Amino acid sequence: MGKEKKASLDGPIYDARELGTPKMLVLGLQHLFAMFGATVLVPILTGLSVSSTLLFAGLATLFMHLVTKKKVPVFLGSSFAFLGGYFAVVASGAELGLSQREALPYAGVGVACAGLLYLVLSLVCKAFGSKNVMRFFPPVVTGPIIIAIGLILAPSAINNCSTNWFIALIAIVVVIVCNIWGKGMIKIVPILMGVLASYLVAALTGNVDFTAVKEAAWIGFPFEMQDTVFGLFASGKVNSGLLVSSIIMIVPIAFATMMEHVGDISAISGAIGKNLIEDPGLDRTLIGDGVGTTLAALFGAPANTTYGENTGVLVLTKVYDPKVVRLAAIYAIVLSFCPKFAALISSMPAATIGGVSIILYGMISAVGVRNMVENHTDFQKSRNVIVAAVILGLALGINFSDIGAITFVIGNMNVSLSGLAVASIVGILLNAALPGKRNEYMPNQENSASLGKF
């Protein structure tokens, strides 16, 4: 693939500059394909704009590279961790007579605040050191939260699959085959392959309506102002109770995603042989992720997160130059200005979405389990068992109960807390209050790459 930069135990490592422009452009496309399947699936599941999602994934990635001194080869794509928050806010909005489109900007406010929490943690890490901060968010807290996220989302995947189980099973089988037996790039993008195969079969069997694709323009702006947080406040019709509820329901999810951020940055460090937590520093990577998430949420796009799939591409190609990842970001930005492309994605059958979601949601929970296993969480200790049990019991119990959320009144506002929000808050406080040694978050540089999409 060109001139070697240096050798590693697994073979040569390449510098993108020595590969030439044509190969760099192709490598950038490979990174685009790696993130694509999961990144566009989030807006499809939530009702957010596909075009806006691609635009702000690209912009957030470029900002991340800028704030980290162009040293971190990371792509920021859509986060799956906040799906439960979006669904909860839309459900609360429906009770107030709001449509999905009208309720989503409220969720955007909550996600924007969650992004700001990254900046707070960044400042604290800078002031007191990362290790001292992480002791308050150990795997016994973040692990069960992540497990609960996946389990809460699972029923929606089944509902989508039930629209056409044949189409859904094709997606499931292709994802599994590509992930287990795939070679090279096929193994890196199993979700994308599953979506493409299922979508193709659905189209050939007459299960896709392409009317919207035919009517869509080739070039257009990625988002409409009414879908943004700014449009919400400009309307002058803000429900203060739903606004506060959205913030309280969504912000606690950031505690789990921030821990996954640490794991992903550690994984990238292990892949490229550089300690990125020390240089450019965890405080800088948190700023990049947090600002990217806040900006995306304000303009009607989902939260962003570091993508493990792109870390896999780095390992596969042994081209660690961040310029290649920045090319993928530019490609995403260009695609965001094509409404016809967005319409093609939005026409995807619900069964296709359900098929890949079964695996994705299950993998979210599996990552929560791995989070605790890799960090040696000791369940021989009663305090750890109690913390995990309370988190899971509250998150799942409240979510699937008849009440669905904890509702209370503040002044003249009705505020609702989702089961996940209650569980996160109680779990963090309980872990801090109970006596006994707390096991700290110790990201494994070789094995802690999370599912990038959340």
C-alpha cells in the first residue's frame, strides 16, 4: 500500500501522506462506510433529520480534530445511548398533544445539556486529574445503566420486526455472517451490509415506497428551523414542564456515555501506540465530544459519540493519520446537502430497522456487561450487588410499569423522570454513600473499544 512508515508486530504501519492522494481519498471513503450504517440508523429510529445528522457528525468530527491538535484519529457519529431519552420525551409530548416533530426539539434541549456536562467533566479532569474524577463513576454504576439502555430499547426492535419478519431475518442473518465470517472491510461494516441486503430484498419484493425519493430534490439545506431548539423557542409555545422533564430525563445518560468515551479514547491509544489521554489530554477529547453533541442537538441532530467502528478501520489498514478520518467527515458534510439521498435512507422498511436493531440493542447491553467484566467488578461484595440491583430494578421497573415515569410538581410545572434517569441518579448517589472500597474505572487499552454508535 505504499511506503512504510515503521513496522509493528502485526505488520507495517503507513503514513497517509506517503500513500498519495488517490489512496487517501479511498481510505476516507472506507471510514465513511464504517460509520454510515449506525449513524443514519439513529435519525431513522427517532424521526430526526438524516441530513442534519450527517452534517453535524462531519462538523463535530472536524471540531474534535481541531481541539485535540489534530492528534486523535477519531470519528464522531450518532450515539445510541440517548435513544431511550428521545423516546421518553416523545411519549411525554404525546400525552400533552404534541406530535413527534413538535416534541423532538424538547429532547434536543436535554441532549444539548448532556453535552455541556462533558465540558464540566473536562474542567474537573483538568483541575483534579482524571483518576480522581472517575472514581465517582465506576463500572458498577455505568455498567448496569448501559445494560438497562439496551433492554429498554429491545421491545421497539421487536415491534419493527413484526411488520415483516422475513425482511428482518435477512438483516439479522447478514449482520451475523459478516461479523463472524466476514473478511477485511466486510467484517468492519456488518450493520451496513445487513441494512443494504435487507433493503435490497425489500425493494425487489415491492416492500419499499420510493415516492418520496422521486419527489426529493438533489440539492437542499440539511435542516429546517422548526426542527431545531432555536425554532422551539422562537415559536413562543414552550411547555416549561416538558422542557424541565426532558433535561432531567436525558442528562443522566451522559454519565454512562462519558465513561464509554474514556474507553474509546483508551482503545484508540492502544491501536495507534500513543497515550492520547495524556497528549492531547482527556480534557480536550471531552470538549470535542461535548461541544459536538451540544451543537448537533441544538440543530435537530442526535448526540455524537466516538466510533469504535472507525477504530477497527485504523487497525485494519494500519493508516493512523487523522487526515484520513477528516476526509470521511468532509464526505458526510457533502452528502448532507442531498435531500434525495436522505429520502432514500428514510424510505428504509421498518422491518430492516428492526432486524439490525435487535442486534444493536442487545450489543448495547452486552457492552455494559463487558464494562464490568473488564474492570473486574467484584460481585462478592454486597455493596456492588446492591448498587447494580437498584439501578436495574428502578430503570426497568419504572419503564415497564403502568406509570412509565416518576412525575412530580415543581411550582406550576409537571416534571417527569424516566426510569433510566431515576436509576442513574440513585445509583451514583448510592455508590458514593455506601461503605466499602469502590472499584475504579480502568479502561483496557486493547479491549475497551465500545460500540461506537453509543
